[in-house]
Amino acid sequence: MLAPAVHNPSQRPQPDSLWRAMAARSAHKLAPVSMGAPLARDLSVDVAVIGAGYSGLAAAYALQKRGVDCAVFDANPVGWGASGRNGGVVSSKFRLSFPLIDKLHGLDTAKRMHRLAHEGVRVVESFVDEFGLERAHFERTGSLRCAHTERAFAAIRAEADWVRTQLGDASMSVQSREEVTRETGSAGFVGGVLSADAGTILPLEYVCGIARGLTARGVPIYEATPIVEIARSLRGASGAVLRTPGGILHAKQVIVATNAYSDLTSATAAYQRELVPFRSAMIATARLPAELDARLMVQRRSYTETRRMMKWFRKVDGRMLFGGRDAFGKEGQATGFVALRRAMVALFPDLADVQIEYKWSGYVGMTFNALPHVGRSDDITTFCLGYNGAGVAMASLLGQHAAALALGDTPELALLGQQGLRPVPFHSLRAPGVRVVAAWYQFLDAVGA
């Protein structure tokens, strides 16, 4: 028996991010398209998609292209979660390196994973082109990984050589200490490796642009509509019955695309146990003085470190954007922002007197095996989650593969496919465990190990 309708238990304020400020400025020039009011009636669809981030919208796109009746539901506005808070890096990688995938699973699997990683970038490019997402400012300028020690530099050089010789991929190139210093404006690195098949994007404009495009094509997107309960259809009928505060939804198939925010309602909480949500925090400076703007990060790429507690940075809107993992604070708390500013100034001393104008954070869905997961949790439910900090491209790709699985297809997924849920062992201990691991990583980074 389904419980009676309840109020929205997951509605929270939207983060005051640079992305939201930039979107508000753009809205004055081009009126936004409404995504639609909350669901306020009973509804039947072939496929119900839970989550209006990259994964859910990509799934809806693939379904619509095949003429499947679908609708998207989110407890909050489009882009409220990680899709609207991330750093806007479009990358062709996984947390596991391709040489390590080869060592663990063989060269054929490494080649298949390599194809999937680069296919994710192609999907982002196709969305930008098909929906005319000029406001998202996608630039395929590459991503530079900056080595903080000679040992780290040797490791990423060896990886680049392996990718070139074993996978035939010449898109990774080594840069010397002098080249990295000249490009970044920081003397804190000993060298780097440039991945050319990568880029940057305005993440909130990207996700909202896809949503506008789908809405214009007739795909309903119901914001402020949490799915508060999911049950099987009664009396032997196939499909599911989903309860929302405003109506009952009947669907033949369900796609769960809630990732690190799966615990917003009990209906999707089981998927949270696939993950170790890790807080990611970001700061953005005031617009840089002209002299600094001309000297720092002159190629407009995204940049990452090789430290275990990695920091990443890029320039956008004439500002320095600096981010990193923060295992010791909760979303909305100030913990981590001071440490981020300290790390930023250590790398870029000229920023010591530049004001911080924006601070925000959110959760990254980390998995136990460091890879995204897409598969069926049962005969009527498909899921995709766990992008491990590289979700712009991979979520855009795997959402479409989730749609294919929901329709009974068998897409090429290599190591990403998963049958059934596999909860993280001792999931209830994840928070203290993350803090212990993060503290150890910070110690190793400090001693240069």
C-alpha cells in the first residue's frame, strides 16, 4: 500500500555559485524557457526518469529520439545538484588510469574503456551543436595535469607514453617545467601532461540548455517533484507506480539518475549505498587585474594537480576558479574554503590580495571500484551513477546507455556495466572512513610521497 502524499522533503536552497550568477546575467539577454511546474495530476508514461541532471536528461534525449513516451522528475530545479555545481571540466578519463585498467583487466578492456572515455567528449560536443548551446561556452582547449614532484612527473610521463604506444592515442603530450610555468603562471610544478581531447564548459548553462531543448521537443520535465515512493504495479501488471506529492505516476520502466543526491528521498536511497559521496568545494575570485589576467592560465584550459587530495583550477569570466575535495565538512559549511584559498595562494602568490567573491560546494559520487556504474537493479529499474569527479562527459554518455538498457538493448559498456546493486561494504562507516583516508592522503602529499 502506497503511503499518502507528503510535502517535498528534499527542497533546499540553491547554491550561490558563480555559475548561477552568470546564468542570471545571461537570462537578461535571452529569456529562459520554463521547464514546467511540479506534477499536479496523475500521469502514465512508458519510461519515468528520476533526476534532471546530465544523466537523466541524456536518458530522456535518447528515449525521445526513439519515439518513447517519457518524462523527467526532480525534487529540485534542473541543475540543482552536481550538474550545476561542478567545475565545468569536460574530460576523457576515468579515475583508474588506462595502464592500470590494462594491468587489472587486459589490453582489450583498456581499449574499450578508452573508446568510452573519448566518446563522452563527443557526446558533449553533439549536445552543444544539436541544441545550439552557445551560452554554455564549450571550448575544446585541453586539460593540463600538473606534476607537483619529480616522482609524479615520471608517472604521468610514463602513462602518456603507454597511451601513445599501446592505444595509438597521440592526444597526450609532455610539457617541461618551463612550459607549465609559462602557461599557468605558477612556479609550483615540475612539469605536466596535456590531454588535448578535453575542454571546459559552463556546467549550469549546459544542463539547463539541454533541458530547454528537450522541453521544446515535448519532453515534460517536472521540477520540485520528488519521487517519494516506488512500488510495483498491482494485480500482475508490469511496471511501477511512483508517488509524488502532487500525483501518482504509472511507468513501464524507471531510470534512476540521482547519483550523489540519491538520499533526498527514501524511494532512491538504496542507490546512495552504491556511493561514497565526497564533498567538493569551490571558490571564485573577483575579476583579475588586467596584468594578472594576461599572465595566468593563458590557454584557457582546465588544470589539475597530481596530489592525492587533488586541486583543480581554471580561469572563467576573468576570474580564478579554484576547487578541491573537502572530506572534513558538510555541504553549506565554511569548512574547506579557507584551506582552498590557502592552497590557491601557495600556487599563485599574486592572488593573495584578490578578493574571493563566490564560495560553494556539492557532492561527488565516488564508487568503491573508482568507476561509474550503469545497469539494471531489477527488471523494471535502470540506474547510472558514480562518475568519480569526471561526470560532465561520462554522465552525458551513460544516461543514453541507461535508456538503451531500459529498452532492452545491450550497449557496449566494458567495465561500466553492472547487474544489480552492489552496496559499498560497511557503508554506514563511510563518513569517518573518508576522513581517515583523506587525512592520510594529506600527510602523504605534505611529505611528497
